[in-house]
Amino acid sequence: MTGRPIDPALGLDLVPERTLRRRSASVTVLVPAHDEAATVAEVVAQARCGLDHLEVRGEVVVSASGCTDDTAGVARAAGATVVESPAGKGNAIVHGLRAATGDVVCLVDGDLRYFGERTLVELLVRPILDGLADVTVSDLYWRPVYPQLWLHGFFAPLAGRLFPELLPKVGATPWSGQRAALRELWPAELPEGFTCDLALLLHWNRHASRMRPVLADDWTNPQRPKPELLRQEFELVVEHAVAEGRPVDVPRLREWFDRAHDLMAAYRPDVDDPRRFELDLLDGSLRALDRSPRGGHGQGGS
């Protein structure tokens, strides 16, 4: 059965010229850092190198978040402006933004070592300067298994149900804290802890016209246990969905979260093939999400 034809150019204002415009903008590289004295000088040096390659007016601001080591002193010696903030990544970002003067703000973690031929700052900021994006999110060449379990078992199924338009905007590593955006698109408030990374994506999904992933190269950073973070992120996504009036049955989604968490935790490092497990996890999480013991999609509620 053939349906009614749809014009492939429907609604497009086709013009025979480039309509995007390059921006002349200054750049702040904001580095949230908690006890990162061992790595922050390298991060600052790479950030300054990136600004030089971009040939823009810029600055590097390190937000020393509840540090007990000499992160602040090392960062100053490396040439960064340093601000102090309470502990928590969200607190570090908010305090750093208050000190930032750039038209574009690029976020790079203080413990990240990046090995690409071009600096991460250049990769993230250039599409914004070229007028191709308002926000960029790094799509990192990943190594740890857990972030992929997070993507396949948690984020893709949940965001695909509640915020499906978000998925193509953030690439394969939306958990990455490395991103850049026009200054006016950064919110004045964020959750104080690590849920700030996801809160930023949800904020930009609503307020940015063009959020795009940027392919990045090899990297490493410490993998620290955050046992409560996954549930906190779940509650954050659901809270945003309710606030925006998206169709959501909160009790049913909480049942799904428990099941998805169990599926993720079943991974056996010495037995399971990671790629096969990821695909099976995505399938199992989607199947669990499609089960509806309560029936229907209620609006909000807790």
C-alpha cells in the first residue's frame, strides 16, 4: 500500500548560498578540578595550546573544587586564572562560569589526558566559531565498559522514551563532561554534584538550536566509583520530563530502572564479550521498558 507522497524539501527554504556565519568570539576554557594537582598543569597547557591554534582571544579558568592538595597553586603556575568553589562538579562549573569572560565556554575535566593530534579545545570550539553549532559534546573514543553499559542499559532507552530528539544531538558518549557552548546557553544554576553533566544536556536540549556531537580521539582519566549517581541521574531525567509535560508514568519507570540496573550489574568481565553484552543489554532494557504492568502512560506523579 502506497501512502500519500511527501515532498522531501517540504518546509525547507532552499537557497543557493551559505547561510551560516563564522563567529568572532573570545573563548574561556573552564577546568573543574578536585584534587587534580597531578594532571591540571597538563590540562591547562593543552587548553592554552588549543586557544593558540584557534587564534582567538581566550583564557583558562580552573575552578578548584573543595581541594585538599595544591591544585590551585599548580594551576596558577601553569598560567590559569584560579577560582575556589565548594566541593562538587556542579559547584565548580557554576563558580567558574561567574569568573569566565569568554563568548564561548569550553569545559574540560581537570583529570583528563587527551592524546589526539588536535587539542580537545580546538575540536570542541571550532564548530561553534565556524557557525556550525551552538553547543558541542565530545564523542570520545571509549575504553571503559561501564559508560557503554550506561548508554545501552540506561540512557538510550530512557532518553529515547522521554526525550527522543536528544539522542542524535549528543553522540555515543553523552556521559562525557567535555563540551562547549555559547556563553548565553550556560545555565546560572546546576545540581552541585556529578548530575550536572546530564542536567546540562537536558538544558541545552531545550534551549540550544544546534547541539552536535564532535568526534574525538584517544584519552584516559581515572575511573572513580559513584554508586548513587545512576539513580540520581534517573530521577533528574524523570523530573525534567515531568516539568516539561512529557508523557511519563513515574512509578512504572522506577520499576524499569531497578530491572535495567540489574541487567547492567550482570556483566561478567572475564566471561562476557563486551559488544555482545551491550547489544543484549539494550534489547533487554528496551523490552523491560515496554512492559507496562500498570498500563498506559500516566502524567507525572511520584
